[in-house]
Amino acid sequence: MTPTTPRPPRRAPVTGPFKRARGEEGFTFIEAIIVIGILPVVMAAITGVFVVGLKVIGTGSRSNAGIVLGQSHDRQLIQAYFPQDVESAGPVCPSTCTNSTGVLYAGQPTTSLNGATCVTSFSNGQTFGVDEQLVLALTWQGTPTITDQTVGPPSTTTDTYEADYVIQTSAGTALSTTGTPVGLPPAASPVSNTPTVELHRYYCDHGNSANNINTVIARSLNNGWNVSTLTACPPFSTYAPAWAAAAGGAVTLNLTDNSCTAYSITAEEHS
């Protein structure tokens, strides 16, 4: 007879609270204990990152997250509009353009329109030359539209567009023209009553006024006073809220925020 190998004894089935149902997945009790122990360590590290970030943002007597976020929002809006406008308006003219395409004006805030017409088409309670000053004026033509005629050759129409960058006070206070700050210092009046300076983008479709729109693309510009320290900024004539320059096939928009920090954005014209 052939010897047989004895079969191993059968393992007794698991019963009780530790039994896992067929097809059921999940954590064991030991795994759950490990996760509960690790979780506070991870949360403490994440909380520390936020605390450090808020301390960096909150440096200064009046600086806070709202100020920094407002300044960051301004930069994002300007980046969204300014490069596209400059590219549409190219080529850049060295001075006031005589045609219908190019840069009508780029310079220090001025009370002269320099050929710009868009800003004056809005009824917003502001008075150009008093609480509004021109910084940059761009104009360009759209793609010609060809329309078939019943009799004769097709007709061609081309719309002209314009974008005027204008600084104005939110409270209607006259802007400075003498190199002095706007309004009263925060120490002499509540900060909320100190006029803020905004940069507006007035856009006009000269073929269809229904498309005209006024967009505030910067609300945290320099009004002569540092909102963080309640002290005066350097000479207001040097740190103007906004001014532009056109040269070498590019346009640069220079701005100073309400913490007296100057920054520039340059856009290349479309060749």
C-alpha cells in the first residue's frame, strides 16, 4: 500500500467582533489607532504654516491679509487687461498718433484728453481734469466686416475700439496736481474717510456703444499715505499712483500701491 500524507488540521473559523464579513474592506483596530495618533501631528504642521504666513502678511502696525490680498488682486486684473490692450493697439507711436490705431497718450497723469474720447462718454459722477486724470489711451481697429449688397459690390465696415486708463478718487476728491498727497492724512481723519485712488479702464466700441464698459482694475493705489504705517509716502510726484511710458515697441504701466510700493508691468506691441 502507498503511504498517505496526513491532511493539516482545519483552522477554526473566526467568530465574534473581530470577524470580517466576506467582501468587506476597512481598517483594522490597530490601523485606526495609528491614524488617530498621526493625525494631530499632521494638523499641527499645517496650522503652523498658516500661522507663519499670517505673521508675514501682518507685519506692520496696520498691515493685514486684506491689504496684501487687495494689492495682489489689483496685479491680477491689470495683467488680465493691459497686455491684451497694448497688443491690440500696436504699433506704438512715438508721440500722439494721427491715425486711428496706436497709443494716443502714455505719460504722467494729465488733465488733457490728448485725443481720447472714451472716458468722456461715461456719466459716472466724475469730472475729468478734477477727480479724473488720463494715464494711457489706446485705440485700434477691429477685423473688417464685409456685407453683400443687393446691387453693387459688397460694403466693408470696420469698428474702432478705445481703452483709456484713468486714475480717479473713489470719494470724488480732486486729484493732486502739485505733488502733494490726496486728501487729509489718516492721523487727522479716519482711514475710511481718506480718499482711495483707483485705476479705471474705460473701454469703448465706437461702432456699438452698448459694448462700452467701465472696469476698476486697481483699487489699492497710492494716495500719498502708507495705509500700513499711517505715514506719508515719499514725494507724491515721484510715486504717482499710475503713469505710463511708450518706447521701443512696448508700453510700460508704472504703479504705486497704498503701501508705497512701486511696481511696473510691460507689454509688447503686436508686430
